[in-house]
Amino acid sequence: MNFTKSQNIFERAQKVIPGGVNSPVRAFKGVGGTPPFIKKGQGPFIYDEDGNQYIDFVGSWGPLILGHAHPEVVDAVARVLSDGTSFGAPTEREVVLAEMIIDRVPSAEMVRLVNSGTEATMSAIRLARGVTGRDKIIKFDGCYHGHGDSFLIAAGSGAITFGMPNSPGVTTGTAKDTLVAKFNRIDTVNDIFQQHPDQIACVIVEPINGNVGCIPPEGSFLQELKTLCHINGALLILDEVMTGFRVARGGANELYNADADLLTFGKVIGGGFPIGAYGGKREFMEQVSPVGAIYQAGTLSGNPVAVTAGIETLKRLTPTAYLELERLGKLWEDGTQSAIDKDNLPLTIKRVGSMITLFFTDHDIRNLDDVNHCDFEAFKRYFHNMLDAGVYLAPSQYEAGFISLAHDDYLIQKTLEISAQSFAFLKDHQ
């Protein structure tokens, strides 16, 4: 493929934008090469500035569950644009979207709309601390909750430890209040509670660890988290920014019967526009200003354009739609597994609904530690083989892929054929 225009734009971008991108993974540092600069999207496809077409399995990192430029969503957004873009005052549309979220997620009895997933998780943490009067939180190594200071913390030298800042600018004072456990290791959570009695405000977790690839919770992991939180007087926060309305009508909270105290949302509820939300049990949410004393505000919160796109997206996510997403996901998973089995390839595939990741290892994947042992060089070669053949995947082994309702059997089968051809180099290096 020709990337001349993208290369020229990337060179210009690097002079005015750090790294030439406005979110780090877009720079392709994990895989090398020039990131294609996208000009437009339509249905299951995106097109770059050089005119190259790709089958898109990134979907703006999850929001575009209906595909790009869905005509009914676009029409609804165009209509609301003619009425104005922002008011800094309440609109009925905000109420409609909140009611739709609450209808789908039984644990969400009240919802506050914000502008991003990061804003939602930061607000949920503040609420948990305010409700409990405690400072410390537990997160999981590898789970990403946005770029708030409390979340940019990595595990230290032991499995159960105070976290250490993994970004300059995060103070050690902030880090000391974030404790880091291992995903799918309930024992590490229990040990932290035992070591810090009556100090933990909440446990926050991606119910499906999607920011190191798609890693499902094992067995009753989420239910056991809820029990530990209840016993120790802490709140359970499910970060459903990625999984909310993606893996089920009621998100992972419904899929795994987690009954979270608080939840955060984003991506799908904005239909491709910037948005976020946090919600949960009424007894907690009524402690948020202006009803309660815990403060949070936002000039553009509940933006009518973003809210309209979210409403139109959720309208189309019917039970039948989720059955179709599951069918397409299984078609891709089964086809990939057949290729792995046929040639005994050192690969492991993980999927939940329309989220999927191919890990370049033959070992099971339970958490970040396992992902860290993948063959990243092999992934890079695979990624570029797929890209050159017109399949756009997440440019990192640490990311999940997303199927949309705009994809169909033909495109999944075509992707499987291209993927099988891209596996050829693996056979020669076993």
C-alpha cells in the first residue's frame, strides 16, 4: 500500500502535536511504521488520505458498534445540530439517555453525564472516597481507567504492594493511596484488605480487562470482589467505559451478575462523540452535588449532540443485535482457533461477545503478567501483514479488537483468509 500522504501529514503533525498524535497508541510505536491518517469511515470500512480501504476492527476503540457513519445516527445528529451545539443548561435529551442507561443496568439507579471515560472514573473514585471517608483504593495491574493521577500507577516489586507512579507528574503522595492487585487473583485483593483494614474506599476494575487485550474474568471473580468489598465496607466500581453496552445489553455488570455499587460508562453511549457517565446505587449518587456535598461539574456535560448520538445508538442495540454480534464474534473465534489447531500455532485467542484479541503465545492469558510474555515481534509482523492486506487491527498486542453490526459473514471470512496467510511466517519459526 502507498502511504505517501499519511507520511507527509505525520511529519507535519510531529512538529505541532507531541508524537504527531493526540492519543499515544495512534503513533504506532508498538508496531513501527507510519500510522495511516484516516479521511473517512463508512459502515465496516475506513479510508486513509492515500485512498487505501481497510476493514476496520478498531471502531474508534469501541464506540462504533453500529459501524461508521450509520445513516440514522448521522441524520439525528444533523437535525439536533441545527438547534445548537451546547447550552450549559439542561435538556430533555439528557434525561432520555439517563433513563435508557438505567433501564439497561439495574445497578445504575441514578446517572451523571460527563465528557469522557477518564472524567467518569475520576468522579466515581471521588464519590467512593466521599461516601466511605477513606482514602485508599485498589486497582488491578494492567487495568486502565483513564489518565487520572490515581490510575497511572503500576505494581511494585511484589504481587501485593503499594503502587509506584508509572508516569512523570504523578506524585508519590498520590501513588501511596493506590494499591495494586492482580486481575483474576482474588487472593491478592484479600491480602490487601487484610493489610489495610478500614482504609480501602473502593475497588475499581475493568470487568473484562480490555486494555491489555480481551481478558475475561475467571469463574466467580467479580462476585468474590463484590463480597470482599461488602465485608470490608468498600464500594465496588465496574469501569464499563469499554464494556458497557458492548458485551451485553446491560454490559458486563449484567453478563456476570456483578451487582456493582458504582459504574462508569463511555464510548458506546456517545455513538462516536466524546462522552462519559458514572452511576450507581441511589444512596451513593444522591451524595453528589447539588443534592449532596461531593462536588463534580462540567460545562459541556450532557452535550446535546453527543447525547443524541448515544440515544440513537442504544435504540438499535436490541437483544437481536447482541445475538448477531455474538454470532459474528464466534465465527471469527472459531475460524481462528481452527487455524491455530491445524498448524499447532503458538497463539491464544480470547473473546467476549464482540470484543476479541489474538495473543501471540500458546500459554493461557489471565492477566498482564501473561501478556508480557507474548511474542511482540511476531505480533508486529502479523499486524503489518494484515494492514498491508487491508485489515485494520489495533496497533498493539495490549489492545482488544471490536466487531460492529456493519460487519458481515463475508468480511469475517475474508479477514480469516487474510489472517491464515499472515500466519504463514509463524510455521517457519516454530
